[in-house]
Amino acid sequence: MPAIEANGLTKLFGEFKAVDDVSFEVPKGQFFGLLGPNGAGKTTTIRMMIGVLRPDQGNVRIMGVSMDREPLLAKEKLGVIPEIGNVYPDLTARENLELFGRFYGLTKRTRMERASALLEELGLGARSDEKIKRFSKGMKQRVSIGCAIIHQPQVLFLDEPTEGLDVQSRRMIVEKVNGMNKAGCTVVLTTHNIEEANRLCHRVCIINHGKIVALDTPERLRSTFEGARSVEVTFDRVVECGLFFDQCITRAEGEGNKLRFYTSDPDEAMNKIMQVRDDLGLTIISLNTLAPSLEDVFVKLTEMSA
């Protein structure tokens, strides 16, 4: 039984179809990424999966439980960390966590113990009894995480959880969520940080205009776009990209003395680079061949589906 089953999810707002027949499964214990440009339908898909929005067509099952027929039972099995924290500013950090523990039916002793432990893990132990309204955005988001996981959910949804956060808060959130996943929690992440998705996710689903355009592991997605391989070179002085245009180089970018050339044949591209180097008497400071990144694949797929 998969942890998550999304079958034919469709959502309309008036005549606009925000999500169009989206289907996928997420096995238990997987870290799953949901990627796409702004307005692609990611957040709408997540909201249908967690029961905030009702799909016009299709259905969702969480750990085998139908979100449509048994919404309360399905929601008991999941936790949600939104982009904007859903904490109560006039309550303390501890009071917020204990309140969410009550929502999930935890006993008083259990919620007190878990709240104390989580606040320490999230670096907020010394400020547990301060009101949230005095906290920074990063600290509020850490409290939001504590609220989302105090009942130890089997499935965790994160909608842009590190957007706009400082490095320390971002790292702490990623480490906590990654640790939960390694302990068996299924995680679904939406993010604009492609490198973060590449590092964390076992599989990624790329959505554009409400439709799935790709669904696979980051490694397999990269391997399907060998034409996105590139050569990165740094010269000892400024060079114009246009001097390197050739049949073997499909695209060039960069400015100054550091340039990147996209090619299906890195060997031929390097021959062209060496030719220009010799013609102009340049010195190469560094030279690297690079496999296509997940960001390259993301850009290519979303351009193709535009």
C-alpha cells in the first residue's frame, strides 16, 4: 500500500483549470518532490491532497484512507508545514505545540513531553515560554514545524518551507525533516530551490500548467537530457561568447572571463574552445565538463510544455 495515492486530481476556478488530471503514488518512506514554475498548480495539488480543497474530479488516499470519505482519519495521519507559519502569535512556543497536540488527541503528559523535546531539537528551548509575536520569521517557522510533527505523522507535506529564511533556520528545518524521513516518515516537498530538491528527493514530479510533464528520479531525468551537458571555462581575461558559436555548441552563457557552453559533444566543444584560445593567445584558468543538472532538466521540460 502506498503512503499517498493521487488519482485524476482536477481543480477548476471558474473556467481556469488549475490542476488537470494529476495522478501519482508515493511509496512509504519516500522523499518526494513536487516542482514547477509559479502558477503551475503545485500548491493547489497539495491543498487537495491534505483536504483543504475538494477536487472537482479525482480522489486522494493517505495510508490507504480516503480523504473524501474519511477526512478526519486521513488528516490524523499527516502533518503540514506551510510556507507561512500557522502559529498563534499571542501564545508561547510551548503553548502552540501543546495546543496542536490537543487537536490530535494526545494526552496531556505526552504533549508536554513532546513539546519540550521538540523545542530543544529546534533550538528554541531557551525561549519556549515567550510569545510567538516576538519571534523572527525563521523562529516562527521552526515552531510551525513542531506543531506539524508533534503527533509524529506518517506523512509530512511541506509547501515552500524554507522560502525567505536565513541560512541557519533553513539548515535546521532541512536537517529535521531529512531525519524524520530517514526514520520512516514519507515526505512531500514543494520548492523553487531545485538544488535542494535534487539533494533531498528520491523522486520528483514536475508540473506545468496543471499537468505532469515528468515523474522520475533526479538521476534518470538528468540522463534523458544528455544534450544539456556543458563545458565551463575560465580564461585569464574577458572573452565574447559569440566567438565560440559552432555546430557542436548549442548554447553559450556567462559574461566576463567565465563562460559555459552547452553541447551534445563535450569533446568537440573543447576542441573549439582550444582553437579560440590559440587564435587569441588566451590562458585557461580552469576547465570543467558538467553533466546536466536537475535545474537544466527543469528549465528544458517547462519550456517544452509551455
